[in-house]
Amino acid sequence: MADPITLDIPHKLGRDAVRARLAGGVGKLADLFPGGGHVEQAWDGDVLHFSVSAMGQKVASRLEVYDDRVHAVVDLPPMLALFAAKIREKLAEKGPKLLE
């Protein structure tokens, strides 16, 4: 397994507002992965676990909501590790827009 992509997305919203925005927008994350796909999601406290099926692969991810940031962890299977830099770049670009 390749090293996970990690990224902190700062915010000035409360946890409840961030959770609501993530719940409403995480489906859009499928567009960040080559081939797009289906998103499954489940909350565990302030952690959103979700997976995206992309290019026949399942990408497991989690978003940890803190008072001042969201910590994203994306575990890529080896086949998609080639796209890690592009996926991280898209997350850095699009992630803050999910919280607007």
C-alpha cells in the first residue's frame, strides 16, 4: 500500500457547520478521482469515513473535523498511487470550497 495522502484544510466554522457542509458535499469528491465513481460515507463522531470506487479500485478515506481544520487522509491502492500528486493537488484546490 502506498503512503496515504494527508492534507489539513483550515476553517473558521464550528464543527456542526463543517459536518453539515461535508455531508452535503462529499459526494462531489468522486469527481477528484480518475474515472470518478460511487461514494459511500458514514460518520463516527467527528470523523467522516468514506470510500470512492475509482478505476475498479476502492479508495478509503477519512475526514477528521477539528475546531480549526479538517484533516484529510486518503489511502490509495497501488494502482492509483501514480495519481497521488494530482489527487492531492485537487484536494488542496477543491477542499476549501467544500467548506465555503
